[in-house]
Amino acid sequence: MKTMIFTVGMMSLAAVPAPVPMNSSNWYTLGAFIAFVLLAYLMYSLIKPENF
């Protein structure tokens, strides 16, 4: 029953249009930021593996 309520809630949120559409340069910037964060995390875990 909880799955059905969750599905209906997510469907209603998906029906609402986004307030500000992202143009292609914003997607590249967001992708570059995510890639940098992942690269920094991987480098940190490679240098200090005892923290993980």
C-alpha cells in the first residue's frame, strides 16, 4: 500500500512542469561539477584508503 501512495505522489510531482528550463550550457556546467566532485572523491579515497 505504501508503494502505491509513493507512486501516486511521484506521478503528481512529475506532472508539474519545471519552473526554469536548463539550456545546454547549464547541463555542461552541472555535468562538469559532478565529474569534478566524483574525481575529487576518488582521488581522496585513493590517497587515504584507511578512512573508507
